[in-house]
Amino acid sequence: MAIPQSFIQELLARADVVEIVGRYVQLKKGGANFMGLCPFHAEKSPSFTVSPTKQFYHCFGCGKHGDSINFLMEHTGMSFIEAVKELAQHYGLQVPEDEASPQDRARAAEQRQKQATLNDVLDKAGEAYRKHLKSAPRAIDYLKRRGLSGEIAKQFGLGYAPEGWRSLASVFPQYDDPLLVESGLVITNAEENNSGEEKRYDRFRDRIMFPIRNVKGECIGFGGRVLGDEKPKYLNSPETPVFSKGRELYGLFEARNAIRDLGYALVTEGYMDVVALAQLGFPNAVATLGTACTTEHVQKLFRFTDTVVFSFDGDAAGRRAARKALDGALPYATDVRSVKFLFLPAEHDPDSYIREFGKEAFARCVSEAVPLSRFLIEAAREGCDLSSAEGRAHLASNAKPLWSQLPDGALKRQLLTEIAELVQLSSQELNELWNPPARSSERERPPANRSENNSTWRNDGEGYSSKFSKKWAPRPPRVRAQLVNRADHAARLLLAHSGIWDSLSSEDHHLLCELPEPHGPLLSWLESQLHEHGPQPWAALREGLREHPAEALAVKLMTGSDLAAGDDHGETMAELRNLLNRMLIDHLKAQETEAIEASLNNPAALERYRELQTRRRALETASPQKSD
């Protein structure tokens, strides 16, 4: 979905960044601006400013800055499209959908209304469950025995579904409302009773209730846990128009700030793990919802952090779950991201482990978790006898589909070397085994026979005629369009290889999207396209850019470019990485200047300046100087 730049500008003109930020951050007037504690990093003294005149926010502590759309993306983890839609809805604007037919637009509006209505129904049920908890001694006793405080229960909105079959009838007088079934709160039985009506009853009965929220904080479903050992122990809402288990993570809304502050997300196996870990000092935990970890789960987590640690029980079931998580993580395991796997002793879950050994012991387990590279090799060599040629061949066969999912980069190349050593082949031999070189095309060979009327041979003994020479002579290399600056160069690489975008860090994304016009808007548009459609070739992007303000720039950059046709992906990634490092160095220099100016009124900014300077120097050491 391509959103016209003119609409985005109109939306930002209508939006009040103070109001939007103020929904999440307590702001106080300080001169011409508003001040507050930064929501993106832990701090005790406010260094986060919001300017009503510039319609901009900036943190002198961590450097985060942007407009209303940027704030929603950074703070809630929304995609660009989601943030624009959220902001437009708040201000009563309709996001243009020029490519959609009137019927499609009507259906989309109806779907949005349905989702909003279902959210309201689920919110009402959640409020009722929380009230029931206050008068349910058994449920309160269960939570206390699990070591949960009232404060944590309130933070996660825990509740209790009573034992009755139709308790929700007191909350929803119209108990036969189809929305109750569509939201997953009520079950209908196909067998009719004696009165000829369908049987209807509450899905959740006599269970601790865990509301499941999306990144905007809206209730989209519930998880329920029995108070004893009955089966099933956990019961989830079914798939609905607002809830999909394969895309949502329990606790992400509550954990999003802690994930940023602590620098990593901890993925566990259940609701109680998440709540108990928050109680015990690990508020950065989330959980999958009764399903294996998917690539969508991993992609969502990488919007908030570059480090993800999966925690599993050390038994066979935990290993199987870890293996599925590995499959979900591999496509996003770039050189700038870290994925690890933590296996606790079979008799422990995170809650019991911390209570027995302490918070520091668990933190040590997290820091010593198995890196993805090692777990990949362990998974591939399982059941393989490496003392035999057959066993080593089996390992190579197991490793290929795992290794192939990794994005190109240094990690992938190192793993190729490690696997090659295990199977007693050279890296080149293993690479050729997995990626056989293309056989020479028959058309590249000169034909053996020609008819006399179409002969390309000359009779003077000098070989091929000019006709044949022109046809088979190698084409001269295409000359790339002259690049003016680093922004041009980076934009062209990304337009030609849009799949690289997901290999970059959130800091890289922010740096690129905040570039001055026209590069920033072009790359923001590219990010929105990738969120909606995934990687696309230049030809498809070209069509989507029609009438976009940055169309002329993109066409100019790609004119005469042969990047999309044949550049080596690894070399392209390295080229882009060097460019981004140089751009980041420039950005850090600007931040250093801002920090020095800020230190006149805020001495804490000097520490920020020293941090920026140290990082810049490290980047300068690691990045070779190249002409642009």
C-alpha cells in the first residue's frame, strides 16, 4: 500500500506531537518545550524534550528523535503503515487507498469497524474478569502461592473467570449476540437443546485470566490457566479477526520498554513464566501463545531490540520447541543481531530456577546461553556418526536447509567454514556441493554447423566474420550512474536489493528514514513497502513509486544501474555497511555538538558526549576511508 506523501504531510500538520507523546510519557512544561523521562532508555533526570513549535521530540540521553509517526513506531513497535493508520484514525482522517475499488474500501472500513467493536467487547470482558478476581479467594490464594503481588497482577490486568457456564450473561445482557462468539468468549454447540436453540456457554470457566494485548495496548484475546492440575492447563482464545497466535506475543506490550532498557528480549514458554519473571526482576520477558515461534514473532521482536534469548526447559519437549524457534529466527539472524538459546535443567522453569538459585544465577544463565551458530550445528549433527563418511554426509544434508535460511553475511560464511571442517571438505567444496555452479549454456558455444546461406565463417582463414563476432563478443561492463553523495549510494543499493533492509539494525533504519528530503521520505516509503509486501525487485518498486515525490530521485539513481542484475549479495552488504558506518559517524559528530551545547544547562550531557565520542572513534577505526 503506497500512501501519498501529501497525505503524510497533511497528517503531520494536523497531529500534535505533545498530545501523542503525552499519551505515553508524563510531560511537564519547561520554557518553550515540554520535558519528561525518556521512554526509550532508563534515566532518573529528564533529558527527553518535546517541541510543540517544531513538532519534534529529542532525547539528549540516547539520541532518539523524530515526529509523531516516528514516536508511535519506536515506542509501540508499529510498522510505518500501522502508525500512519493509528494517527489518521485518532484525528478522524481517512488514509487514501487510491488503488482499491469502492467495494474494497467499503470492505476495509467494515473490517476496521468490526475489529474496533471486538476490541470493545474483549475490554468489557477483561474488566469483568478483574472484578471477579477481587471476590475469588481461591484465585487470589493461587496467585499468592505463585509469588505474585497485587501490583504485578494489576500491571498485567490479571482476572478470574468464575465457575458458572454463563457468567458472562451478567456482563452482556444480550448473551446471544454473535460478537461474543466471534470474539472467542462464548462457544456455541451445534447440537440443539429441547427448545430448539443452540447451546451457548462461556469458553473460560474457573480460570486465572491473562488478557492478551497487541502493541497498541488493545485487548485482542485471553489466555486462561486452571487453578489446579486439570487439563488442558492453558486455554487460549481461538483465531479471530483481531487475534492470530502466529503473530502475537504475550506480554510484549508490557515488556516493550524493558526490552529497550535491558537490551534484549527473553522469550519463554508460558504466561505464568512472563508474569513471574516480571515479579522477579526480569520485566523483558514475552511468551508465544501455545504455538511454535514463527518468523513473524521474531521479526516483531527485532523491532524493539537486536538481541533475542529463547528460554526453554532442558527436556525433549523443550529441545523440540527450541528447534522450531531456530527455524523462525534463521532468516533474521544478521551480522548485527544476536539470537541465543537458554536451556534450564529439566526440573526447572524460569520461576522455580530463580527462586532456588537467585536472580544473579539466572542472569548468568542468560549471558551464557547457546548462540544460534552453535545450536544450528548441534541440531544438524544430531544422530550423525562423524567417525564415518555416511555420518558426515548426513550432517551436510541436515545443515544445508538451515544454513541456506541465513541472510548473507560474515556469520553465514563462518558457519560454512565450520560445517565444512566437520564434514572434512573445504569451504569451496561444500559450497559447490550445496550450490552447484551453473552449467555453461549451449547458446554460449559457437555452433558446429551452419547452412551456407547463414554462414558466419569467412573464406580467408581469419576465423569468425564480423557478424558472428558482434553476436558473441562479450558485452562491455555497464557504467553505473555517477553518485553525488553517500545518501544517493545507500538509497540505490537498497532499491536494487530491498531484501537487505531486514538485515539492518533499528538504528540503521532510523538513520536512513531521518535523512533530509528527498532521501528520507524515499527510504521511509521503501520501509513501508517492505512491511506490507516483503522484498520486491526494482521493477515492482518502480511502479509503486509513480507520482511519489521521490520518484524522480529513485529513477535517476537506478538509471543505468546493473546492481539488481548481478551484484554479489555479500559484497553489496559490505559496501552498504561501510556507507552506513560513515553516515553514522557524521550523525554521531552532530550529536556530540548537541551534547556539548546541552551541557551548558545539563551537566549530565557531558557523559553522553563522552559515550558518543568513544563510539564514533570505534567506528572510525573499524571503517576504512573510501571515496563516495
